[in-house]
Amino acid sequence: MKTIHKLFLLLAVVAFGACEGPMGPPGYDGLDGQDGQDGVNILGTVFEVNGDFTENNQYTLYYPFPDDFQVYNGDAVVVYILWKVVDGLDVWRALPQTIFLESGAFQYNFDYTTGDVQIFIDGELDPAWLGSGDLVDQTFRIAVIPADLYSNKSIDITNYDEVNRAMLLWGGKINRATLVNSDL
């Protein structure tokens, strides 16, 4: 009797082990490879830029996206400012960020197109009155978040670390970039 049970159990394992369920949804296409060019970047990209707000650049930092990089209409672009460093760890804040001073308030803000990003100082104060700590050597990260990832409402796009992890860039490469001075 024990032998029959063992034989029946063995047949059940083999029979159910060979079963196959329905095909799942298709995954994302990988790298193109055919012509030696990579496929579309669906993971997102972060560019780090550093610059000075001056009267000459009208207190605006201009960054054109590289020619080999495409921002699509459905993508989201979020800019983060390096706010401070605590115990060797960077603290990033999403723009806009408002700073309140005794003489008034100003804001670090940005706008973008599919071709560029402009980071600027806005507000009721004349930026010429601001100190060098608010104007000089400012570091920003520009995150281009693909539409597929952005539509996932469980991601808080104001949290740089969360966005970075979601884009699979945690500990990965950040593209260091150069700002372009433009006459706006």
C-alpha cells in the first residue's frame, strides 16, 4: 500500500510539474544590438549640473539635453537642489524651494521642454541682494523620469532617493554635465 501511495505521489509531481500556465505580459524590449546602437532608455537618467547665478546669466542656469538623449512628451523632469550635507550624506530637495529672509522671499524654480532645462531664481527680492551662499556653486540634479515609471503613483517624485532607486540608478552613474551660459 505504501508503494502505491509513493508511486501515485511521484506521478502527481511529474504530471503537475509539467503543467504550464498562460503566457504573461510581454516585457520591455532590450538593447537593439542589430545596428550596434542601444535601444530606448526606459530607466530614466539623472544629470548633475553645477553653476553660479549671476546678473550676466540673468540668474538663470541653462542646460540643453545632449543630442544623443531624448526626452519624450510624456516624461517628467524634476530638478533637485543639493540643500546640505549631513554626516557626509547629501540632502536633496525637489524644486521649487522657497527661502524666507527678513527682507523677503525668493524661490529656486525651473522649467523645461523636451530639449532643455532652465533653473532660475524667482521672487519678490532682487537677486543681486542675495548672498554668495545662495548664488554661487549651486549643485542640481535633473531627473528625467520615463512616462511608464512616472505613471506609477506609488513613487514620491519629490523624494530624490526614492526616484533614484525606482529608476534603478541607486549607487549607479550620475551624468556630470556642463551648463551653458545663454543670453535669455
